[in-house]
Amino acid sequence: MRIVGVTGTNGKTTTATMLANIVRCAGEADARVTTLGSWVAGERLSDQTDVEAFTRCLERARQQGVRTLVLETTSKALAEGFAHHFPVDVAVFTSFSRDHLDYHGSPEQYLAAKAQLFATLRLDGAAVLNADSEAAALIDEVTPPSVRRLWHARADVSHAPHALKAQSVHVSVSGTRIGLQPSPLAEGMQGTLELRVHGEHFAEDALAAALGAHALGYSASAIREGLSTHAGVPGRFEVVHRDPLVVVDYAHTPDALARTLGVARTVNAGGRVIVVFGCGGERDQGKRSEMGRMAAGGADLCILTSDNPRTEDPEAILAEIAQGARAGGALEEDPAALLRTFSSAGPCVVTRVVDRRGAIALALDVARHWTGSGVVVAGKGHEDEQCIGTEIFAFHDPTVVHELISGAKRVPHEGSRNED
């Protein structure tokens, strides 16, 4: 059985799921393990990602005759030596930005953990590298010389030959269209890729998935079909309502939040963008002000709320985020005066509502009053739990949005683990 390992700050789950869909479109039984759980031949085995769940997935995959296992590898697992015990045949690097510094201590240690996937690659394997990321140069250095390199890019970079490059990326309400620079693989995929998901960052994921599958010998036609039929991952720019536009996204890093807000503005045809988000307690405190600054630069209204405060004071967390938002040019306003303030043109407005359901309700109320506004509920994505103090409560952003809009009940998407 061949193993494809996918690592990076953002895009891991989407890239891994795209890869598994390509395998399925090639007519094979697929198997994948991500932070949402494990699947074999379309059957969900578990929503856990522990060693026991991984072992069960391997056993079932062998029983089903699976040739290719796609594995999302987190920095924590890599830091604890996973890649030394399970070296992969193909390693995929998606992106790198600030995250999990509460665990790794520094960006350098965080990147070093991810590099383990490539340093331990099988000597006849392949590395799929994102040339748009400066960190890819370090990954390249630690990869064994005998390993084949496959680079992809969106930006006009020239430091590496590109197996696949996006000449153009167009995002619309119907999805994302990628125009490919001529290459043998691009020509085999008819020069374009049509994705059902929304966002330029999904173009990067698609290029990475395409090269990962190509490295294993899957045909260009299977790759194109697998990418075009990929329906998206729960909680990754998941459009849960269209009028007004309401999107739920897992974005919980500064880079991911900035990207998501940019896509929301594009998809919402230039209308106002309202974002609801917070930051997890007992996690990397340094990113909180940066998250606020990114939100202030990408949204018209920021409603700061609880994510998973855990045992930290929720108000204190929001104060740190608000400080960053103000540094980014936002003006802070009391929720009670929000409708009046938001009606006038000007800089981003930031406000605080500790209760997450109340914050989402306020965002929807503002969107109803101001036609053309879109709402992004960020940070938790697929998760269906919220940790406040030492207690765990049921909370699923898409379900809450649906209940607030229609009053109906909605069954949560698959996947419930809290990864922040």
C-alpha cells in the first residue's frame, strides 16, 4: 500500500480529500485519514485520529484492497516521530504560516516538525512542493537528493521548474476556475480545472493534489474528474445560506482568515463583509492581535466572540483581538449602537459579543438590515463542540446559522473534533 502524507498550516484536509476523490475517480477503493476522521471505500470508520483509529483504518484498507492511503499529518504528530515509524511514498507540502506556537515554541520548531515528513521520505519517493511558499526552500533542502521534486505555483516565481502552474485563477459564486500554464500534465487536463469550491487558496490545494496523484501514476483524466467533482470539506468555506450569503470557515490563523475574507468579498460581489470569530483559550496568545489586524483589513464589521475559551477569561481574549483590530484601523463600537454606526461609510467597525450564538444572531441581523452584506463565521468550521471553562457544550456553527435563519433543525456535517 502506498502512503501519501499531506502537511502544511492550511489546506491539509482539503488537499487530502481531493486526493482521495481522485483515487475514487480512477476506479479504485480510496482511503483517507484526516483531522475529521477516517474513511475507507466511502465508509466512515471513525471521527477520531488516535493510533487505534489509524490502525483500524489500515486493517480495513488492506481488506478492501486499497492501493493508496491518503494521510493528513499534523505538526504535533510529526514532532512526536510519526514519520520515522511510517515513512511515506509521496509527501505534499501545502503552505506555512503562524500556528500552534503554544506547542512548538517558535516558527522554526513548527516548520522543523513539518520537515520531518520530507526528511524521512522513501528514497524512491516524490515530494510535492508549493513554490509560492518561502518555507518550501527549507523543505527542499532536507529532502533526500534521490527523491523526485514536483513543484507547483500560482505566483510568477522562477526558482524552480514547475510541473504545474496556474496562469489564472477566477473565483465566482459558482466556484473556482484555474487556467493552467502549458505542460504535459496541464495539457492532459485540457488546460483548465473547474472546481466547485470557492477561493484562490483552493487552487493551491488542487494543484498540490493533482501533483500528488500524478506522482503515483494516476491519469490526467482521473485527476481532472476528481478535482471537478470534489464537493468541498465541511467547514471549509462552506456556504450555508445564500440570501444573505453566510459562510462557515475553519480559518483560525491570521493567514487563513485574511484569505477567507478576501474570497468572501469576491463571491459577495463587492458587498459588505461581516466576520464573526474569536481565538481559542490556552493556545498561542501571540496570534490574537494579528487575527484582529487581519480582520480589520478584510472586513467591514468584526464581531468578536468566544471560540473555545477553555479556562481563560473570554473577555480578556476578545480584548487582545480587539487591540489588534484597532491597530489595523478599526473603530470599536458598542453592540447596541452597531446598526447606526455600520450604516455610514468609513473604516472597519469592531464590537464584542461574548456569547457565540448571540454574536452570530447579531451578524445576521445586520446583514438583513444592510442588503448585500455577507457573513463569515470563522474559526470553528466543522466542530460541533465548544469548550467553556472545563465544560463541553454542543455547538455547530452551520446548525446555529440555520436555526437562527429558519428555526429548523439541521443535522451537523460529519466531523466533530476540536483541533484549535
